[in-house]
Amino acid sequence: MKSIRYRISISWIFIFLILGFYQNACAPSVRTNSSAEATPHPGKPAPKKNVILLIGDGMGLTQISAAMFRNQNRLNLERCPYIGIHKPASADDLITDSAAGATAFSTGHKTKNGYVGMDAFGRAHETILERAQRLGFSTGLIATSTLQHATPAAFAAHQPDRDSYEAIAMDMSRSGCNLMIGGGKKYFDRRKTDDLVLSDSLEAKGYFVTDYFENEFSSYRLPQVDKLVYFTADGDPLPASKGRDYLTRATKVGAEFLHRIRGSKGFFLMVEGSQIDWAGHANETDYLIAEMLDFDQAIGAALDFAQKDGNTLVVITADHETGGMAINPGSRSDSLVVSYSTLKHTGSLIPVFAFGPGASSFAGIYENTQIYFKIKNFLLDNQ
């Protein structure tokens, strides 16, 4: 009897081993986002992963439509195979402002209008840029506004008042961001709240600091450094229609600058077409279309980089729509009949366009905070 029980036990062990081998052999492979998956040969470093987030401030579907009609019915935006829609409301208002809208993108938290880098209770949260910086990625901010304006501020500052430009400049000087291109030099160097010269502080931290007066950006070759600030204006940059022409080139050379920084795991770059919003507030159609077409050229530069690189996710969206813009009957592609319902923002849902690895996750309808999580999942998970 003892011998029979022994033989039965051995038989069951043999069956379990066979079943375990069969399950392992037949189980479907599971794809992950780990760096190991991205490394085809042992010993080789994982390829760099990059994100370029382009924000057309105030850009709704009508603004996109107007630019497309004026541009022979074509835009670079059409190169994006995935399109979604986000819900832009802030924590305290159905109609968001740029500060709350950009903070949703940068932190994953809804917040009150006017807050940058903070939740609705006034608590500061690490932004996607700051987290990327901490984890070994290079980071950058480019804008056609001042660098202290609400959208770029939301990625590198933490203040309860979006108009605290000098406090925001102080936060940005401490952020560690590798590349900053935009206006607002005076908030760094000719401050009213103190006697600090933040450009000197930046240089002491290893930044190369220059501006439009010293170097014309159209012909300026970015130096082989790891940290650079280029001021495009003392205050607000000019509109595109009045000679501002740096956004497309800044996007191209900015991506290349961040990509070549030695030792970085990849990069996060935020590019804002800031003055689409300003044109919407003014209800000025020609101004708006010129800003839209300028922004679309920057989108083209980002997509060209991503297409060549193969490991870059490009996301294009807006924080909100501005002006309640409508294209009315009687319009032709070269002669639009346009009206506006307000000088302020509206609560319209906002399109999201995506290109590259991870782009499919941006399809669907979701809260604006999900843009943070979708970018984080692609760029920073498994870090």
C-alpha cells in the first residue's frame, strides 16, 4: 500500500510538471513598455524616448478650420493618425483659463483658474517636466509669449497667481530646465520686487544665457552646452505678422539640442503657440490665422523630427477655445466670413492629435488631466 501511494505521488508530480511546461510554452507573450523590450541586443543601451507636446493656446476646431481653408485646405496636423477630444473645464469653472488648463496637462490635477503648478487646494505638485528632469531626461520650454506666461509657467513654476511673473521667473530659474526660449527677459533682469539679476544666477548654474539683442535667432547656432536660455523679447514677442519668425526653427533646433545632451534618457519639450489666444481675445481673424499657420509650421518641424527619430511621441492640443469663433455662410477659402460670440474663452471640447509611439492612447474622449497620465505612461513609466 505504501508503494502504491508513492507511485501515485510521483505520477501527480509528473503531471503538474508537464502542465506547467505546457502553460509556459503556450502562453501569449505580453508586451510591456520596459526598457528591456526596447533593447534588441544585450549590453546595448535602450533607445531614448522623447515627447514633444505642442499647445495652441485658444485653438479650437474653428481656428483649425480657418487656417486649413486659408492654406489650400492642408495642414501639418493632418499627418497625425490619432485624434481624441479632451474636456477642458477647470476645478472651479466650466470655462478654464490657460493656467488651470496647462496645469491639468503638467500635473494631472484639475485646479482653480489662475493657479499654475498647484492643485485646487493650493498644494504644489511635481510637473511632468520636473519629474522628467529628476529621472534623467532633458527638458525644454518654447513659447511665443513670455516664458512666465500661464502655459509655460505651469510646467516649471508653482504659484497661486498666474500674474506673479517675477515669482514665476524665480521658480523657472530653479527648475533645472535645460532649454528655455521665449520672451520675458525683464522679469529675470529688471525686477521690481527685488534687486536680483536672475540671468547671473542662471549663468552661475551653468546656463548659457543670450537674447535677441546679442544674437539673431534665425541665424543663431545653438552652442554645444547642456543648458541654454534665449530671450526672444524683453516683454511680449511680436506677432508673426509683424516679423516674429522663431517658432518653427526653435522647435526643430530645440528638439535636436535636447536629443544630443550627453547622458540623457530622452527629452520632454513643450512648445506653445501662445498668440492664437491673444488673436481670439481681440477677435482679429487675420492675426489669428497668421498665428495658426505659424504654429502649424512648428508642428511640421516636430513631426519631421519624430518621423526621422522613430522614438518620439508628438501630442498637439489646446488648453481651451478663445473667442467663440464661427465660419459663416458666404465664406470662401480666400475670403472667410467670420463671427465671434465673445472676447473671452469658451467651454468647447478640444481636439487632441497624436503621432508616433504611444499615439493610439490619445484616441477617445477624456478629461484634460489624462494628457498628463498618457504622456507619463509613455515617457516615465518603468523609470
